[in-house]
Amino acid sequence: MDKSFSGVFSAMTRRLGEETAPVWAVHDEALKRAANGEDIYLLSVGDPDLATLPSTIGATIDSLQKGRTHYAPGRGELRLRQTIADVELRASGRPCDPDEIVIFPGATNAIYSVLACLLDPGDDIIVLDPMYVGYEGIFRALDLNKVGVALDVENNFAFDIDAIKNAVTATTKLVFVNTPGNPAGNIISGPDLEALAHYCRERNIWLVCDEVYSMLTFEEKHVSLRKAASELDNVIIIDGLSKSHAMSGWRLGWVVASRSVTDHLLDFTSSVIFGCCQFVQDAAAFALTNDEEYINGVREEYCQRRNYVCERVANISGISCGVPKAGMFVMINVAALDIDGLQFAQQLLDEQGVSVLPGVGFGECTAGYVRVSLAQPINILRPAFDRIELFLAQGIKPTNPR
Ligand SMILES: Cc1ncc(COP(=O)(O)O)c(C=O)c1O
């Protein structure tokens, strides 16, 4: 038997294996160097450094000791869905039925499932540019045609409804937005969301909104799509605990949508997920009912970090940034240095051991930016920015012509 096996992979597998923008290359290199003992500052990760609320861990241990280790209902545990329905009622002032909620192992999975239920391969998906880099893999897996609509970069990444309207065609089935936004920390205002929801419903278009940073806002509050939309049958919200509750590893997210959507999502989850961990759902229900003080503290911490980073950037010549309204990131504009974000990130890592993400991974309009994560305490941000300052003081090296 010397003939080697030459099995053919699916088209989806091949699409997922295609080259992407080298957004993670700098980060991966930084991890490698850190593992080799080099002194590296990682400002490229979006995983909260904060601890999960300790009493949530206690509640989880109780749940495990009670034997909550079996299959759970496909829609999710009723107690958690009721808790989320209460959160939704408080956020929107609109009653929410637990059957309008489906639990997923993380928002990523929720987004994948929603898009798989609503779109077919080859369909357009209208999405904001810049966008969270993780959407890219979902769109590829489902073979969706990404139609990026630029935020107003000159105006601190403000939302532009006319740009969305210009991108909609007779075949558009779905518009996907993210507010508060990753990477830009922008917030879509209540009136803009209302107008967008109305516009989409008039044209029979689904409107899906990723709200995973809804609790991490600073001066301006998040407006939920459920609050803004006058009709709820075409709108779908995705949220989760990874960011707000520093529970990224617990894998817990959810969808809020009309019954017609959640019934189909149930068919989908029953086929491909078959229920989320009972004890994680118990933990999530506990976290969402005992979190007021914790969330205030988390918000305050990120706000201080944001202020610190923005102040440092303002004092370094050659780079600039707008002040993000929410979330865990600051986008730094490096275009005045006459290099792009990728070149900046590569040189910064090479020369000073600081890892930031090149903006090109998030969209075309942020190629001249790098993203700095606030998932590091100020005692790490401080020396990291000292190095960034030194890097710029020493002068950017000429690069290959772009
Ligand atoms: C906008 C956005 N949506 C979704 C996710 C993924 O969330 P989860 O950990 O719940 O899958 C992230 C993670 O960075 C994100 O930034």
C-alpha cells in the first residue's frame, strides 16, 4: 500500500484555509517571542484581563455539586432565558418572552447560527467597515459576500445611514451592525438605529445587531436595537458575557429575536450544538443577577485605561486617536508617519517588543491604523507606551513602497 490517500476537503474547508489579511501575524510572532523569554508587551488581545466575579465561580461550584452536568434544553435553561428576558426588558422597556431567546456557546456561535438560518451561500451581507475581525471566518464558512460600508473615519467612526442605504440592492436580505463597535468603540445613536430598523423593515430586510459591548460604555449609553426598533419581527440581537463579565472562556452568548426566528434557531442548535453546559448557564444566570457593582467597576476600569491611552497618544507626535465611546480598544491613526498600520505594527514589535494589531484586518478604511487593546492594566500600558514613545522618537525606518 504505497499510494497515498488524497481525500478532497469540502469547499467550506478550502475557503477557511485561504490566506487572509495578515492581521494576526504580528500577534503570533509576539506570542512566540514571549514564549522564548523575551520581554514583550501584548496590546493585541481582546480577552479581558479582569477576573470573573468570584461569587459567580462559587455559584458554579454549587451547581456542579448539585449534579448540573447533563444535557440542557435546546433553547437554553429557562432560568437563564428568564434572567436575560428581564435584562432585555430593563434595557428596552419592551417585554421579552423567554422563548424569544436562544442560548449559545458564545456570541461567535450565535452569529454563525443566525446567519446560517437567514442567508444562503453567495448572498450579500452588508456590514460596517471597520468590523470585528472574527466575522470574517463566519462569512467565509457560509460563503457570504461581504459588502463593507465605511463608518465616517474622519468623524471618530460615526455611523452613516445613507452609506448603508446606498449599499442596499434589490437582492439585499440582511444588514449586520455592531454597536458598540469593535474595533472603533463607536455607538450607533437611538435615532439612527430607529431609522435603520424602519428602513430595513420597509424593504423586508433582516437587521442583526451584535451588542456584546452593550454594558461597556462610558459617557454615552448604549441604545438597544429592541428599544429603537418600532417593529421587532425583522430585528435580531446578539449578546454575551465574554467582555462585560470577563467570562470569555465560559463560552456563553445568546440571541434575542421573534419566535419565528428562535424556532428555526432551535432546529439549528438541536442539530449542531445539542445544548450548552447546564452549570455554565447557572453561572450566567447568577452573574446577570448579581452584577451591578461588578459591571460598574469593570466600566470604570476600562474608562480609566481608555483615558490613559488617549492622553498618551495625544502627547506623542506623529500619531493620533479619537476617544472611543465604548468597548475595550483604541484605534491609533499612524497614517501621518507615511507608513501603514501593518508596517507600524511590525516595526514596533521588532524594535520595541510591543504588539498591536494592524488596522487592515478590520477593514479597508483602517489600513492606516493600529488597534490597541485596553485588556491590560495601566501598569502595563504605561511602560508599553513609554516604548511606543521611544520608537517614534527614534524615527520610523523607510519601508518598501506600497
Ligand atoms: C464585536 C464582537 N462580537 C463577538 C465577539 C465574540 O464573542 P464571544 O466570545 O462571545 O464569541 C467579539 C470578541 O472579540 C467581538 O468583539
